[in-house]
Amino acid sequence: MIPGVTIYEILTVTSILFFIGVYGFITRKNLISILISVELILNASVINFVVINKYLYPDMLQGVIFSIFIIAVAAAETALAVSIIINLYRQISSVEVKDIETMKY
Amino acid sequence: MTIDSFLIMRHEILLLAIILLLVAGEIFIPENKKNSMVHLAIFLFGLHTVIGFLPIEEDSMFGGSFHTNDLIHFFKSVLNVGVLILLLISADWLQEKIVSQNRGTEFFILMFSSLFGMYFMISAGDFLMFYLGLELSTLPVAALAAYNITKRISSESGIKFILSSALASGVSLFGMSMLYATSGSIYFNDIIEVIAPSNLTLLGAVLFFAGLAFKISLVPFHFWTADVYEGAPISIASYLSVISKGAAVFILMILLFTVLKPLIHAWENIVYSIALATMFIGNLFALRQQNMKRFLAFSSIAQAGFILLGLITGTQLGTATIVYFVLIYICSNLAAFGVVQSISLQTGKENMSDYEGLYRTNPNLSLVMMLALFSLAGIPPVAGFFGKFFLFTAAASEGYYLLVFFAVVNVIISLYYYLLVVRAMFLRKSDHPIPFFKNNLYMRLGLILTVIGILVLGLYSPLYDYIYELSSVFN
């Protein structure tokens, strides 16, 4: 709980964060930037869980526990994605989206 | 809670033991005998499949996080059978291409980990366990999709899969946080009691649905499907299209029929429109495909649209027909992928035009492929017809006549492109047909199992009655 800050303000921030992530995922041309956008989405939900837990249901810790698991899984996901990107980079020397379009339609 | 109560996790414990045994085998089996890893893994998993059919009692553990009942137990066995057939039809590929690079054991470990995640996903009793199961079932498959590390399209399909699955799980998590905000709990049983159709709950449910719709590759979320299937090794494409899709359909069904049941007036409209879009787009795009893997990818999108016809009902009949259809779909699609796998392994050819004149050189393979495609299309004597027929009956019994009409239109469209392949195999002549070859034991065994499934499952009605009886648990 932060004194002077209501839950609406924080949830507005997380919603904005979420949509920045979705926008970035769609518009970015670089695989690493897309990965960062996905992280933004995941972090928006992490903050959501913690804030909802703290403001609305402070007697249980379900949201906080959930957020720890999300962080751990997100780390695993990023590691795997980066390793695949590195493998791709070894073959085509590029991490641009326009270069991974050999399969289409 | 005693040590005995862990026995309800028998599937999970056994599979974990197999994974650990394979790790030990990787360490202790010498380099020149690595071929035996494939036999060992198939043998152990076959044993696990057989043991999996033994009955189990209904119970829940870990404060309700993990629960099981007869239907869930049965579905885990169905997934086991699917994976076993899949291992049989990919054994050749593994021995020729993968074990020779000394990467055979990882394949099994990753695939079994993914199956392990699916067990937890379909047994989940809260959103945390569900999320962990979903991720554990998705991430190893991304690694497997990029398994041909020397091939560019394999890496491409891996990165496409992991990025879009990460987006889907992120969106799904955002939805879960909204459901948590309105209900105050992440446990399904607590949510059922307090859930009410408020705006925030609806938004949460829709976002959550989107995450699972990605796994099933329903239409607005299907863009990854064809690319990933084409680039990934064929075993992984069939795993994605059969096992992964089946498990996701099952958990989506459980959640819609139990937790989100009070919102049925909201989600039935969503499912209705998505079913229409999925069937039409899947079928129309399949018409123009030449590559067999892409063709099967779009056909599997269309099949997912048919499954939604059972999902829209929310009744016991719907549950039974979905489980029954998924069982048949596993057999028919694995047969089709098995033939594609064996031809691709022998000749490296994957295009529809390469199949011309196949009947003259390889009559048995052509017959298996024909049965599989007839079953997917739903032509009467084979099982696929009964699966589709029951799905349509379920939807019609709830009054969705227009939807059933469009589904039948789609069956006709799909018949056209399935018969294109059959025509290429049986009627066309080719100057350079695929030469005759003999499959080895595992591949033949796998294909025979699928053919038995296609021929018997539809006609053996006690099976459907049994599934119907089990399905009463969710209603």
C-alpha cells in the first residue's frame, strides 16, 4: 500500500504498460525488441497481481506468490527465446523480422 | 495426508521417473550404443501407457491445486497413447538423423517434460498450477521446434513459436489477474462461488480465453500455426497439432464448463463467431496449400473449429463428444503425419505433387493415408464420421442449427482438398513416382495402431458410452 495512491491509478499504469507491450509486439522490426515488448506485458500482469493482492485482499498472499512464479517463468522463456535468436543469428547474421520470412502464405 | 495420497499423481510420478532414468541412461550408456536409447525410451513409455490405464481414485491435493477424477485420468491415458504412437512413427527419424548427432536423449526429455506439463495443466485446480503447466507444456516444444539447428527454417519456426506463445501467455495472465481482482482467489472452486458477469470479469475471461485459443490455434490467433508446422521437424508438428491441441481443448472445456459457466451467455457468442471464422478460414486456406505440412496445419485449424461446436453447448453431451472427437482426431491425424514422416524420411519430398502415383509404388502407405484423410473429412465407415456426427448432434441439440449448417458446408469444402491428395495418390500418373520402400518395425507398428484406431473407434460403441458416463463429472 502506498499512501496517497489509489488502486485506480496503479491499474491505469499497468493497463498502459500492457498496451505498450502489445503495440510494441506488433510494430517492432527487431526480434530482441519484440522480446522486450513481451516482457512488458508479463510485467504489467505481475504488477497487477501484486497491487490487487495488496489493496483488495491483503489477508491472503495468493497474488504475490503468483507474481514470483511469473517472474521465474518469464526468465526461462526469455532465456529460451534468446538462445533460439542466437542460433538464428549464427545462420543468417541478422535478428530482423524481415529476414525470417522464408515461409509465407 | 499420507504417502498413499500421492498415488493420485501416478501418471506424473511415473513420467518423472522415466525422465530421470533417461538422464541416467544418457550418462552411463557408452557413445557407440546410443541407438539403444530410442528403444529404451519407447519401451519405458509403452510400459507407462499400459500402467496408466489402471484405475485411480478421485481426489485432490495441495489444498486443491491438483485434482483428478475419472475423466481427467482417462484423458491423460489418451494423451499417453497419442505420444506413444508419435514416438513409434518418429523412431526412424530419431535413429537416422538425431541419435547420430548424439542428441537423442534431449529429444525424449524435452518431449516428456512437455507431456508432464500437460498432465499438470489438465489436473490444475487453480490458476497458478494451470499457468505453470501451460508454460511447461509450451516451452520445451519451442526448443524442439528449433531442433534442427543447422536448418534455417527450423530456427525460424522456433522463434515464431516462442514469441507468439509468450505473447499469448502474457495476455492470458493479464486476464487471470482481472479474474483474481473480481473474485479474490485463484482457486477454481472459490471462483465458481463468487463469479458474476461484471464488465471486469468478462474482460478477464475474454483475455484468458485468448491465451488458450492460441494453443488450439483458433482463427484470430492462428498465424503461427502454418509456419511453425512447416519449419519444425515433422514429429514436432504432429505433436503440436495432436497432443498439444488436444490437451488445450480439454482444459479449455473444463474451465468453460465449470469456472466460467455463469458467464455462458457471454462466451457462447464468442465461441460461436470464432467457430465460424476458424472453420471457414482454415478450410479456405487449406485449399491452396501445396506443401503437405502446411496443408495438414490448415486442416488442423479447421478441425479445431469443428471441436468448438461441442464446446459451445456446455452440457454433458458436449463434454463426451469433445473427448471422443479428440481421441479419433489423434488417431487420424497421426496416421496422416506418419505417412508424411515416412515419405519425407525416405525421399525428402513433402509436396503434394510428389505424391502422384504413390498407389502404384507404395499401396499400403497410400491406403493408410486415404483412411486418415477420409477420417479427417468424415466419410461414413471410418471413425471420423462418428466423431463429427456426434459433435454436430451436440450443437444441434442446443438449437444451433445455423452453426451446424455452416459446419456441414465446411465439411464439403474440406472434402474437396482431402480428395485432392487422394486423387494425386490413386488416379494421377507420374514419370518419377516415389520408389517402393519398406518401413521398419516401429513405423509399421505405429501406422497399424492408428489404422486400428480409425477403423475400430467409430464402430465400437461401448467406448462412447463409457466416455459419456465419465463426462457427468463436470455438469
